[in-house]
Amino acid sequence: MGMTRLVRAVLLMTASAALGYLLGYWAGYPLLGTWCGAALAVVVQGARELLGAGRLIHWLQRMQEEGLGGGAATAPRDRGLWGELGYRVERLLRQHQSALILEKARLADFLNAIEASPNGVMLINADDQIVWCSRVSAQHFGLDPERDLYQRVTNLVRNPVFVATLQAASPTDGAEPMSLLAPAGGVISVLVRAYGGQGQRLVLSQDITERQRMETMRRDFVANVSHEIRTPLTVLAGFVETMASVPLPHDEQQKVLGLMSQQAQRMQSLVADLLTLAQLEGSPRPTVDRWVPLVQLLQQVEVEARGLSGGHHQFEFPDLADSSVQGLEIAGHPSELLSALTNLVSNAVRYTPPAGRISVTWHFQADGRGVFGVKDTGIGIGREHLPRLTERFYRVDGSRSRETGGTGLGLSIVKHVAQRHDGELQLDSELGKGSQFRLVLPAVRLRRV
């Protein structure tokens, strides 16, 4: 390329000098004509080079302002040095742009992957400014992921423990996560790690509200089980010690033995309910290919309800010959379904005074779901207790529950059975006006044969 340009320039100067010589010879000044022709060739060549350089500089200016995607996408295609230089600059810029687009795509994929994580990630520079923040992290700390960029995080999150840990963070510090109350409610676990060697820090956050709730429930469960078993064991131990050390009349002995039998039955009921819950939690969900006749379940529920009542309540049960019950089957585990239904009716019997009315119903909703309902005229439950009524060992009135023989696990069992059969437990009650419980089963688990 360079040799071609040199040859072209020599030929131009030679031709111009020759033409100048001829003109000068005709005018009587051949030497002056030669020099003038050569000078004209130099001027023309210089003008061409200046024009080429000007176009290249203009293109570079437009490219700087608009980028390669703008109107200056292509460099000037001049012949010669400036055209070649523009082409090679454009080629290098396009390669750089392609590499930049690829890196931006990789960065976007990486950030999208972080955004998909259930944990929060926040990048902070040496000045405690937020460089980047995921949506989950912004939710945890009550921030705006766009508006709060490059704001000092210590001005936005004023928790003293967080601020102290952030300021003391180093590659070896901050290894232990801290628990903070989230502005939107709940508890988050926060871990601060230094990275990059320039005072940059990574703040990782995780919502542990549910975990703490489960741990609290587990601790309460263990404490409640211990308390529920300790009470009848204490009574039994006291009666055994009394009978072993004090001679009692026959009538007193029979009375003590009756109380001991009552406490033993209470422990048996508690252990049975605990085993039922453990089985519900540890076994796979019931399939939809095992069908139980609804009439069979209702018959067993009625027998157990009347036996528990001992004739002290007025009952209303579905007519087993009715078309809404006849031939209907439920897909699920027979013993689990029976346990749920009998627990609902047993609760109604226990908390309904003598001569009270208990109504057991079965009907279909408009969406095809089946509803097993139990309505009583019992003592009722305050609305403030309804959200926690299905918790294990939760009692509105502990003394009342123990007097009626309840273990505090019945409604928890019903809730588990409902969830395992893709249904739900609905409840409504008003203090002094009775309660209504509904076990709703999905249409896919019902069929008529």
C-alpha cells in the first residue's frame, strides 16, 4: 500500500514537471515551468491528504458523539493512508464494541441470576455508598434499588448493630451473621464480607422469619408435650404413692383407680395424637386412585359422635339415602379422612353444653368442591383466637380443654389432613354463639359411582 502511494506520487510529480517544462519551454522559461509543475503536484497531493485527514477527523468526532450505531457508522473510504487508517480504526472499534456487548450480556445474566436468588445481595464501596442492590436486598432493608444508588447505606439503614458491623468489616471480620428486624416486618439474617481490597463490602441478607417461627413452634411444642405428659404422670405417681403408703377404704380405692385410669387414658390420647401428627408429616401425600365411600365415613362419624355425647346433645346428620351422598366417593386415605371428620365432631361435642344442637352437613359448592361442615351451639371462640386455633396445643381455655378430655392437637390434625388432600379447613366462630368448621375438599378428589 505504501509503495503504491509512493509510485503514484512520483508519477504525479513527474507528469506535472513534464507538463510544466513544456509550458515553460513554450514561454521561454523551461526550468521555471518544471519547478512550477512540480510545486503544483505537491500542492495537489497535499490538498488531497488534508481533505482525507479532515474527513477522518470529522468521522472520529461524530463517532465519539454518536457512537458506531449512529450516522457515523462507517469510516471514510478514501484511497490512501487516511482511508486505510480510518478502516483499521473502525475495525478495532467494532471489535471493542462486540466485546463490550458480550461483557454486558454476561453481566446482565449474572445480575439476573442474583435477582432470581431468594437471598439479598448489596455491593457497597469504601465510602459506604450502595453500588448495586438486588430487589430482594432492597426489600429486606426497605430501600429503592434505583433511587438509593450511591447513597450512604448508613444514612438509610440506621440499625446500630448493622452500622457497627459494616464499619468494622474486613476479610476476617463479620463472619458471624447478625439478626435484624426488617423494616417491612419479620427478621433477616445479615452477613457482611469485604472483597476487592479497596474497602468494598458485600452485604448478604436472608429472610429467616419463617425459620425462627418454626424454631419457636418447635420449642413450644417440646415444652407443651413435656407439660402435657408431666401433669398426668404427676397425678399417677401421687396416687400410686398414696395407695402404697396409706390404707384406703374400698370406695376410696375405686375412686382413686378411676382417676388413675382417666389420667392414663389422657396420656394414651396424647400419644395417639402425637403419633398421628408424626405419621401425617412423615408420609407421602395420599394418591387420587384410592377411593373411600362417603356414606361409610359418615356412618362411623355418627357412631363416634353419639357415643361421645352419651345422649346429652341433639344431632342432625345428613340423610345417607339422599342423592347428594349416595354413590359419592372421596380419593384419599380412609383413616386420615375419618380422623379429620371425627375430630371436628368431637370438638363440637366437647364444647357444646348438654341439650345443645350439633349439625353435621355435606354439600357441594358452585365450583364443584365438596364441603363437610360441623355447626354447634356451643360456647364459641373469640375472633382473636381464630388465626392460632390450628396450632399445636393452642387452647383458648386450657382448663376447659383438659376437663373435656382434649389434647390440643385435634384441629392441627384436621388442618394437616386437609392440606394433604389438597383441601382447606375453614372456621368461623363467635363467643357465646357457637362455632362452624368446614373441611373443603377439591373436586378432583370427588367422584360419583
